[in-house]
Amino acid sequence: MISFVVRQGLRPDGTPKYRRIDDGKQAGLNGATRTMESVTLISFLFPILVARAFVASARRRGVPCPRLWLGLDDLRAAYRVVPVAAIHLSVIAIWSVKKARVLFFRLPGHAFGLVASVCNFSQFAHFVCHVTLVFFLVVVDHYVDDFIFTNPASAESSAHDALRLVLLMLGFDVELDKRQWAAPSNVVLGVLVSVATAHVPGGAATAAPTADRVAKILDRLREAAERKSLSSGEAQTLFGKLSFTLLPVNLRIGRAACQSISRRASGKDRGSRWNPALATSLRFFERVLPRLPPLSVTMLPRRERPLLVYTDAAFHTEGAKPVASLGFYVYDPISKEEYRSSLELPQPCARRPPRPSPAASARPLSPLLACQRWDHSHHR
């Protein structure tokens, strides 16, 4: 395999941080790998679901639920430190700038960029979580090399100590610089999760994308727009980050706007030229991402079935006139009633707006309800 490097922020001393990626796709190894199993990874909802389990357990026993904290640890060096059996089959080629030639070396650990690495490495992380749960009663799971747990606040930092002890006994360790100490709220997979009020009667946990993650996504899109180029690899990274950012709203917002980025990432949209579809996606995310609402999850299941609301939009032209419309369909599962409503938008809303500047994108959205009339089938 050949390797390349990607820049990953800055080190504590301010110098650039780089990570070497082994290109299993370019080498043809991923295409020749048949995996008999896959991984089932947790999401940012894991601490919230554990909090729900604590609340349900306390309710069954008739006792108050304790205050809950969540924390995170990261396995030091991750893939590189977990050895593989067939070292003679793991050979990496890199170009040495100093010696002006290709150098080959054997990699005793897992390679980045290999399909098989994810499955094989995750078995180790899952084993660590299982031992920590069984012997120390720490409710912990992992997302690849990130360990996440939710436990009573009275346990303080003991969950961190238990997890690290298991890793040390196996010959590994955590990355202390990346540790997020147990607290009422922490950033889980790029999402700010809080269980601060989960223990109180009628409490809830919340999740929202971090402002820093939103800013970085928009900066990457704007940089690509300025240089009029977005490669397939960059699109893959952007699509992954957008997927995590939109998870707190259950991927119900921005799915259509992600299509142009997804097509470039998958290779269906060949080349790297910046096109009108990508420009439209950028305009959409500039207005929507800074305004994403937090997700609130109640700790006790609601007895009432939720009201189902479906929305859609349509656009076409009649001659030179653009016509845009919005539609709503609402279903009440309790009364079995249905409600429909539609609206043809006025011309200023149908025309394509100029691209907003970064300063303008922070302004509130103009209300669309200063529009003619709604065609109501029912109203309540």
C-alpha cells in the first residue's frame, strides 16, 4: 500500500498535526477484501439511552434517580498499537523526501484505510467495554476507539479509572490529552450532549451540534467554492461530518442538499469542478446549519402517539415564470383525522437569491408567512 498524510488541526504547542493514511482503496485491497461480518457502532444517543435506563430502573424500584454524568476516553494511538497476526502481509511504501526514494517497512498494527481494519479493531474495543462493564459495573460502549460512558455523578472519575485499568492490564492506555472528564454535559461524536436534568421528574436530555463543528463544515465548503474545486476525498469527509452534524435532527433536514456532496463522494459525479448543485448546497447550509434546533429527549416514554407532519416542496417554470410551492400533510393517529395545506410562494421567494455573505448568513430568516393566502382543508 501507498500512504498519504492529512492535516488534523494543531498540536498543543501550535505546530501542525498530521496523520498518515494507508490507501487500501488505491492499492485494490478493499476491493479484494470479503468481510463476513460488520460493525454496529453507537451514536451520540448512547449516553441518553443509558440515562433513560437509569431513570426507568429508579422508577421501578420507587427511589429517586441519582444525578448522572457522562465522560469520554480515547485509546492512545488506536489502530497502530493493536497488533495483527500476518505482519509479513502488511507492507507500507512511503516516499522519503530526504532520501529521494521509496522506503518500505512492515506495519505490526492495523492500517488506516482498510475495510478489514475496522472490523478487526472493533473486536478489541468491544472486549475492553465488556470487561469494564462486567467487573466494574461501568456502563460503557465505544465508537471505534472512542469510549463513552454514563454513570451516577457520585461515582466521579472512577469510570475513567476502571476503563484505564483494564487497558493497562492488556498493555494499552488512554490518550489523557483527549479525555473529557465525567460531567453533566460533554461533546459526543461532535454533538454536545447534556444529561444535567435527566434525573429530575419530567426531565430530559438534550443534544445539539457544536458551533465549532458547524463553523468548520461551512469553512470547508466556502474554501472549496472559492477555489472552484471539490475532490471526491474532500466530499467524503464533508459528507461524513454533515451526517454527524444532522443526526440530532434525525437527518430530516438537509438530505436533499447533501445529494450533490454525496454524488461527488461516491464518484457518480466525476471530476472535481465546483458546480451549481454544490453552490446551491452551500447556500442552503449557510442558512440552516447555524440555526439547527437542539434535540430534546424525554426520559419517560410519552403515552400519547405523536402527530405526524409531512412536508414537501415543488418547483417548475411556466414559460419564463418560476413557480415554487410548499405543501403539508398532517395525520393525527389518535383521532385518525387528516389535514392538508398548500401554498404557492410569491415571486421573490421563487427566484434564486444571490449568495449571502458570511455576515449576512447570520441574520434571521425572512418570514415566508407574509404571503398571500393558505388553502386550508382543516385548521386547529
